[in-house]
Amino acid sequence: GENVEQHPSTLSVQEGDSAVIKCTYSDSASNYFPWYKQELGKGPQLIIDIRSNVGEKKDQRIAVTLNKTAKHFSLHITETQPEDSAVYFCAAIRDNNDMRFGAGTRLTVKP
Amino acid sequence: DGGITQSPKYLFRKEGQNVTLSCEQNLNHDAMYWYRQDPGQGLRLIYYSQIVNDFQKGDIAEGYSVSREKKESFPLTVTSAQKNPTAFYLCASSIDSNTEAFFGQGTRLTVV
């Protein structure tokens, strides 16, 4: 199955700074790349996703970039706020297959 | 309201007992998933089902069993064969694997 690696495992930034989380994947047939945010004691929620026919997607302060040749994609959060503090997971998925996630990044935004 | 519901939220089990975690969705989703999350760790896939009456093992299926007799329901049984069952269990569903997955609120299982 797909192998997704996620870095860093922890990330601490000052409020207002940018945060970047990177993921690499192994299966070149993967074509869907979602990012989920998990707050303490809750289930993850989708924050942004990108498909393989697109190189970049932006939604307000959040953006995702995809490099299919290198098989890596990244989450960018600008103007971070304390409420952005959470665990973020990436996934790389191919058609009719299971969902495998990266190991997660714990983001802390310091006021 | 449409959604995915896990119950119970907290569950205590004596060592050696089987226990079943419930997962129900009314989103008309075909695909359903079970994940295990240990403290400070990522999501590890236990089982998944793409359609009724069919399911596949994930990375850590040993000691677990599932059934998918109805589209809405995907219960997970943690058997006594699971060596270290204390964890946070998350169920998810999606139309298919290439669309947004919706997660339940999780069940925290503690073996005492």
C-alpha cells in the first residue's frame, strides 16, 4: 500500500508567522491529497485537499502545493493564529483504495 | 442532521473480554474505515470497507474483526487476542476513497 512520510513531527511558531508541513508519498498512482486537522479529543476534519491535475490550491490563509514528479506535497499556513494549534495529517490516495495517513505534525502557535 | 456517530465515547473493558465499538453513518457513504490512534501518534488503519458485505484488512488488523452487513453500519470488535487494545479508535466514512472523509468523535477504550 501507499507509504506517506510527514515532516516535521512537531512545529512551533510565533503567532503571525508562517508554518509549512511537508509530505512525501511512494505510489505514483495516488491522485488525491487531503489535509486534515485534529483538535484534542476529536476526530480529524478536512481543511483542504488537492487533486493530481492541480499544482496549487489556496483557501484564505491555507494553501497546498503538489509536485507530482518529486512525489511530495506541502501545507502552508500563513498569518498563524493560536487556534491553528492542532495536529495536522496528510494523506495520499489512489482510486478505489484505502486511506493511509502520514504520522502527523503537532503545530503549536505561541501568542 | 447527517453525520457519523461513534458510541460509546468512553469504554472500559476487563482484560480477556471482547468488546464491540459502534459506528453508524447516515451520509449514504459506501466507504467506511477504522483507525487506531495511540497517544501522540498518527492514524493506523485497522480495517476498511468499500461496499456492503466486503471489507479489507489494514496495517494492524490482528486482534480485530469487523462486519459490514448494512451500508450505514461498520462495527469493530476488539478481541481478547489484541495484545494492547487501550487506544483511541476513530471511524470514518466517505463516498469513495477520493473524496472527503468524515470522522466520528472517537471511542476511547481502556483495558483494566
